[in-house]
Amino acid sequence: MCETCGCNITPGNEHLVATGGHLAHTSAGSESVEVLKGLLDANDHQARHNREHFEKHGVVAVNLMSSPGAGKTALLEATIDALGADTRIAVIEGDLETENDAVRIRDKGVPAYQISTGSACHLDAHMIHTALHEMSLDDVDVLFIENVGNLVCPASFDLGQNCNVALLSTPEGHDKPAKYPVMFRAADLVLITKSDLLDVLGDFDPHKAASYLQQIANPAPLIEVSAKTGIGMDAWLAWIRDTRADP
């Protein structure tokens, strides 16, 4: 997690370090390490509260993490089309700016709450808590949280989710689990997206991606999917149904 770009201060938790906030002053002034530890502790406390909300309403919350352009929104669109009326879906979208992705989800007839993070390159539990107050969880079976496109910081912040899904798109290269182990070690499932490009690109080896995943000691399943052609969607949907049955 970055301590220099300021991404640890988000619109969701900035009240904690603002004047009057309980992290505004540290024991000896303003040490960044102490503030950061306090912010993470506060985030974990809020995440537990979020998790209680999900459990109370029987909602399965899925945190989608990837680099920018890996295909999170396209995957959600295809998932919404495939599940249809069988599963009531809601989405929380995280981006630095714009509501572009949220609009795409709403066009599918699914409620989507947009979080604009400003300079923060991840979502945190306080942001999710704010979004939950704008949603009716009684009408939701599965809540997808589309995190900010970033292979580093999102993995360090608990949101209260049931599970993490990491997307690895074929144009990125099969070595990303080795280069970004924190993200992929936190994944309960890894999706190789844009798998329709495997034959076109020719230099992405799914077996090597699986090997790198094993090397960082993550036994998570790996599924090749394509939102464009439907490759692997049945396996992805089955995983969602299994997760709902045993959250």
C-alpha cells in the first residue's frame, strides 16, 4: 500500500484525520506510521460492521479487483445478462472520476451506486458503508463491488466482502501473480479475462499463470472467461451460485 501518494486518505475516511477527528493528532504530533495504522484499524472496524449488514440481509458481497481495463465492467454486464431474474444483483462502482461504468450497469436495469474516489486508488470500508445507506439490501442477493483499477492498494483494505475475485486479462501477461503477489494471494478466485484473445496474442500461457499462483501459495481456482464470446461463463456462474449457497 502506498504511503507517499496520499491514497490512504480517502473521501470515506478523511473525517478521521480532519480537525476534530480522533486521528487528527498522534501521540507525538503527526507521525505517518501511527496515522496509517489508525486508519487501517478504523477501516477494519467499519468492515466488520459492513459484514454484519450483509449477513443480516443475506447478501453475498463480491469484491472485483484488477488493473484498469481488465474487463470488470464487461464481465458484470455479461453476468447480469446470464443470471437474468434468477439473481437480484446490485453493483457498487469505484473510479477516480466519472460515472461511466455505473451508467453501463444501470442500462442493464441493475441498480449501481457510483463512488468517485478522487485521488484515492482503492475503495475502503467507509466508502462502502456510505453506499449501503443508499441501497435497499432487502432487494439484493449478490452485491458486486467493482474496485478501482489497481493491482496494489485494493487488496490491503477489507470492505466487509465475502470473497475477492481477481481478474487477469490476457494482454497483461501471465506473470502478474508473481509481480503483484499481495493482490493475487488475497483472491478466492482468479479469472483470466479476454480469453478469446489467447490464440491471437500467443504469448499468454494460462498454465504459467496457474503456476505463479501456486508459487505464492494460493490454491484459488482459475477460470478462463470471455465476456465477449461467453467462454468460461458457465463455470463463473456456477462459482457464484456455489458461493451464494455457502457464503
